[in-house]
Amino acid sequence: MTDEVAVFIDFENLRYGLLNNYGQEPSFQPLVEKAKKYGRPSVMRAYADFGEHPPELTRQLQVFGIEAINVPVKRNIYLKAGKSVERVKNAADMVLALDAMVEALKADRDQKSKVFLLVTGDRDYVKLVTLLRNRFGQRVVICGVPGSVAGDLVTAAGEADPIEVEPPVPADKAEVKRAIVAMIRKGPAPLRYWTLRIIDQWCQNDRNSIPGTAKDRRDAIGDLRSEGVLVQQQREDEKRGTVWETVIGEEKAGDLGYID
């Protein structure tokens, strides 16, 4: 066992790999325990534009001693064939790779051996992995979500220690929808009004006791919209101007049995 472990988390790859494949949000305590198998975690960092993710996840990172490195997404609007097109540029992977290289340079300077635990499955990190192994002689372990890890990445590292994922228990769709409707009808306090984004964030917060996995809850929100239970309407906000508010279509919700 080596003395130190450097953990670098591609947060979006981790989170969306779990959501898309298993309908689950990430849990960070098992990840920290996994790192401890290899030695003492000296660096633990997660990279993303955290403004794009529920605040609860950032708080959980802090609780388990993982530094959240915020890398804002850059959005550019340009015209193409007379239509506005948005181009999104995410530099989180580049910042992660640079930080990992700095850590490898420090280890090389101090003649230390480290384990680099890379929490990702993205093939774009193959070059980083080969540099860490071949140029700096460090051990690299790929810790990705099963079903979303590139084979070339594991081959380049020579080792993989996948994230353990328990199969989700299927949720009753109607029960999930009733819980969401009840949460919204209770009121958005301390908020002034609901938006779809806030509804999603509140649904993913375990304190609100919405049953099912994260995917179950998001699917239920989509179903409620298509069923006409969640209705968007414009309202005036004193700070933001005209905004889209989301309200319950009471009659439709009653007809579908979501209101007792």
C-alpha cells in the first residue's frame, strides 16, 4: 500500500453515468472508503460547473472532505441558417487533467509513489493516464460507473475498480406523481413561486421524501407536464422581470387521481 492517494472526480461523468444507467445520484462516502483502500487520501477533488447541479450534492462533497472545483460552462449564441444556436464549452476535464499533472510533478520532485484514482469513464483521459503511468511512473486506477467506462481507458490504466451500484427498487409511478403534486400544493415557501428547475431540485432532496430514484422523479415530472398537471405560466418577478412559473392544474390532477 502506498502512503498517498490522489482522487480526481469528473463529476458530470460520475453523476450522469449513474443517472442514465441506474437512475441514482452519487454517494460519496463509499467513494472515500474506496480511496482509503489504496492509502491515505491527500487530495480529493471534484470538477464541474456546480451551478448546473443540485446544491445538495455540493454540500455532500464538503461533508466527505472532497473539494468542489467549480469550472463555469461557457455559453455562446451564434446564428446558423437564420436560427440562434447555443454552443456550450465545458473545460472541467481540462482543469482536472492539469491538476492531476501538477500532482504528478510534485510526486516526481519528491520521489513519491502515489495512486491516482480517476473517477471517470471518459476516453478523453487516455492521454493523461498514459502520461501518469509512463512519464511519471505512477499507479492509476479507473473508478467509473459500470456500463459507462471506455475500454481504452481501462486498458491504458491497467487497473479498474468500478463503483459499486445496487440495482434500484422499482417505484410506483402514480405514488411518485402524487408525492410531487402534494409537495407543490403545499407551497414553495420560503420561495415565491415554483419553476421546473426548483421542482426538480426539491424532488431530489431526500428531506422532501419523494419516493423512487432520481430518474423515477425526473420521469414523473416529465409525465406530469405531458399530462397537463404541471402547467407553465408567465408572471412578473420584481427582480428578474417576466419569468415562467410552474403551477398545478388542479382539475387535471384531480381527474388523474393525484389529489385525494
